[in-house]
Amino acid sequence: MARERVTQAEEWQVWAQRYDIDGGIRTFESGLTLKVFLGALFVGLLMMPGSIYLTLVSGQSGAGAAPWVAVILFTELARRSFTTARRQELYMLLGLTGAAVGSGGQYRGFIWYAYFVNTAQAASYEIADKIPFWVVPPKDALAIAERSLLHMDWFWPIAFFLIFKLLGELRYISAGYFLFRLTADMERLPYPMAPIEAQGATALAETTGRVETWRWRVFSVGSMAGLIWGFIYIGVPSLTGVMMSTPIQLLKIPFIDFTNVIEEIAPTGVFALSTDFGAVLTGFVLPFPVIMTELAGAFFTQFILNPRLLYPAEILHQWRPGLDVRGTGLYNGLDFWISFGMGKSFSFALVGMAASIPMVLKFKQVRQEQAGAGRSLQAPPPGRGDFPLWLMAILWLFGMGTFIYIVHTYMVPNFPLVFLLGFAFLYTPVNSYITARTYGILGRDLFEIPYLHETTFILSRYEEIDIWFVPLPDEDYGRGTQSWRVLELTGTTFTSSIAARLLLMPILIVSGIVVWHFIWKVAPIPSAQYPFAQTWWPLYATNESLWKTSLRDGNSQMLQAIRGNYVAAGFTSSLAIYGLLWVAKMPSMWFYGIVGGIGADPGMMLPKVMGAIIGRFYMIKKFGLKRWFMFNPVLAAGFTCGVGLIGMGTVAVALVSKAVIVKPF
């Protein structure tokens, strides 16, 4: 029997339907109440230090835990007070708490450049003295020597950051809303993944009743597993690091490197086993074909392609025995994989564009049928809290125009203005609309133009390093349209969502700087106290130095590493794989898995693969397909909650221990 060919839209919508809820809500209420705001603020600020600390220790932020902690506390208090929690309140609580915890990550750049400006890489590539004043203070500044963010040396970097933060918020709210009205109200696109997000608040609203539901039990199981794993992986190293110069790691963070072990049978191959077994939960959720084909592509690369084809042909010529996974990956990238990866990226973009054509034609016909039926395409549902589209357009133009003025006048006055204007008023609107449509039809981002910044800099013939530090106006507002759809599905008014974001913003701006200041005071970043940063930040510094000096002259290492024939090889081979799968009528997920896995490290994927196998061959058989896909998002949230609580506790101990001053009698 011949296999029936399905489109990407149909394939991914079927996957999304496993998490779907029935119908939507067309009555709207405000989700912003005083108890919701205070609850989000309390939990968010309580867990923000733990989230930042986890990022530096293990590379995983654990920010997904905070919203669930807030919701569980909120629902339990509601049950014991003999009241109910509305789904609008719970969805608002989820969003505000997530924003509060996640906001800490936006200040990472300050600490990163305070480290980078004093690295050997920045000195050897002659970058350290050329980093602009609006990025980081000079390398010999007192603020960097004292590891202090609360110092006047940081005035200009923080001032520019805050101005761009406010203008960015204005642009994202206005443009996101405008595109939502365009795609959801006028074009009636379905947004198939939005019900998954709406399901969390809708389901948890049921737990405020007197009967305990399965969600609380599943969440509790996940939380206990997260607490145990978090104590082993995060707690022990963090607590022993308070008392010892070298922390004890029961499992090496963030990986165990077997690259030297396999070099006899697979020279130039890399294999570093990720020790973050929390990724098992990710394997529960992601599509099984994507995970397994990605693993196959990675094994093929590191055990066949690299050692048997590319190394004997002297394409991978900089490798030498004894290199670890970081050194091997760096040299392999410069020799071949950076160029090949560019070709892969271009193939993803082309496949995404090709896949969008039938979607456009299909939904164009639907719109015509709706218009023929006399349906109003512009009238929003009553009570939703909508705004005039002309007002949103004016706000976006003001935000973008002011942004361009500051960048061109004060940051890079010699950079050609035409490129900034092209990004702001041509590329950004078109790209955002395309992304909004792919989210509306497919539920995810389909493609993006790779290496856009680098191509722009080459075309501009601008050789100064300062342009690499400028936030260019190539923004994508399309991803944010789905959040407006979730607000609609949960019956939450748009005005309450915007008001909540604006109320929370000034508090988060101040608290984020203070938290990073104290964590930086605990120990230098990177150092043994922060294993993930200590492992990866030196490599990041090398890569950043290579990129930022790539256009300084015509003979840089990065430009030499980009070879047109290797880019073409990545592009054509990826398209060939897609063509073979298309002829065989195989799912498009296989393409994204195989091509995504080529060039990757299989060891980093194994925990995720373990989760996929357990879910596919045990959990689904035990609970059934429908029940298991109801369980695993709640289980994953509980696990993240447990790990996040451990991170929060350990950072509290670390901060308190550093605050204690021991004086002799």
C-alpha cells in the first residue's frame, strides 16, 4: 500500500492535537489582581537568584520551575480558603512569574563582557581596547576589579540597556498585537500550538475544587524526582564549594569527555556524554522521529564521516591526538563544519520557504470563502481589550525611529544608515509577518535567513569592531503573536496583560542588577564555583574573538574558515536528503532530525534519547497514548520545579556564607 504524502502543516498540526483542549472561550475577564501580582513578584524574585546560579553551574536555568511553583501555591491557598482560582488569574500568574525569573538572564552580557575584556583571547586579537564604552567599562576599571555592578563605571552600559529595553518593549507589544490582529482576526489562522499553552491554566483551574486531581499527583512525582536529581547534580557541588576551594561533583558538570577514548577508532570524532539527565524529560515531549534521526546523523558524523572520510582526505587537518571535545570541535569547525553548517542553514531556509507556499494558497482560499460568506474579518470579539490598529502602528514607528536615531547618532555614526533603515522598515516587517503566519498555521518558526549580520557587514565594507556590539533592528515579532492567541483562549483581557508587564518591568530591572551583583561577589565568573561557565566561557571567548575580527582584514581566520565549496556541500547534501525523503513520502520530521544531527555530538543527545525510548516503549504502553501526552508536560514541570528549588536553596546558602564576615577575638 502506497504511503500517503502529507504536508508539513498537516504533520505538525496532528502532533499538536495530542495536547489540544476542546474549544475556546469568548468571554473575557481581567487576569491582573493584587494577589496575582504579589504572588508572581514574591515567587519570581525568590527564584531568580537560583535560576541565574543554575545557569552558571549547569547551563540550565530552571526558569520553567517558577511559574509552576507560583501556580501550585496559589491553587493550594485557594482550596484552603474555600475559593476558586480563575483560569485568567492562573495564566497571568504563569506569565508574570516566568517573566520575573527569566528577566535575570538579560544582564548576563554585563558579566560576560567584564570577563571577556580581560581574556587572553581579547588581548591577542587586539579587541580589548576597542570594545565600546556603552558595552563594558575599560578592562582596568575599578568596577571590574571589585566585581561590582553597583558602580558608576557601569553608568553608560546600563543607561543604554535601559533605553533600549523600554523602546523594545514598546515595539514588541505594538507590532505583536498588530500582527496578531492581521493573522488571527483577519486571516483566521488556527494557531494549532496555542491550546497547549492554554491547557496549563485551564487544567490547573480545576485543582482549586475540593477533589484532588491527577495533575497534582503527577506534579508531585515530578517534583520529588527533581529534588533528588537537583541535590545530586547541583546541591552537592554548590554546598561543598562553599566550604572547599574545589567543589565535589558526584557527576562531572556539564559532561564526561570521552573524546580522547575514541580517538584510536575515530580520530577527529567527538563524544562528550551530557550528565544533565534532566534532558530525559525533554525526550518525553519531543517527537520521537526527530530525536532518533538526529542521533543517527550525529553518530554517522563522529564515527564515519569525520574519521573515515574527512580526516583521511586532510579536510580536517588541524586536529591532533590528545585534544579534548572543545579543542576538537573548534578545529573541526574551522576546517569544515562552520562552512558546512552555513549550507545546512540555507537549506532549512529554502525548505521552509517552499513549504510555506501551499499553506499560503490554502489559507488564501479559506479567507476568500469567509469573505464570500459575509463574515466580518476586522471586528474583534467584544470585551477582549483591543486597541486601534493605527495607534499600534504609530507606537511601533516611534519606538523603531527613536532606536535607529540613537544607534546611528551615538553608537555607530559611520556605519551606512541605509542598512539600518533596510533592517528596520523592510526586513523586520516582512520577516515578522512570515513568522506570524508560520506560527498561525504550523505552530512554530519555519525558517530564518542565516548569517544575516555577517553578510550585511561584508556588504557594508565597514571594518570597525563596534558594529558587532550594536543591537541591530532585525527583529522578529511574529513569535509573540501566539501569546495573544493564548490570552484569547484563556479569556484574559489584553489590557490586563499589558498593564501587568508594565507594572512589573521597573521592579525587575532593579532586582536583576542587584542579584547579578551579589552572585558576582560570591566568586569570580567563571571559576570552580561555576563549573559550566568555567568549562565553556573560554571557548566562547575564542569564538567571539574570531567572529569580531573576521572583517578587520582580508586574511582573518574566520574568513579563511568559510569556504564556498564546503558551504555548497552542506546546502546540496541537505536538499538531497530532503528530496529523497520527499520522494519516499517520509515525514518532514526525519529531515529536520537527520540534517540537524549531522555535525553534532551524539553524547550530548543520549539523555534526551533515553527519555524518548522510555516514553515510546514503556510509558505509552502503560498509560496509553492520550493519557501519557497529558501526563508528561505536568511531569516535566514538576521535575523542573524540584531542580529549581534546589538551585534556589543552594544559592541562598552561598550568598549567606559570603555575607558572613569572620573576625578574630
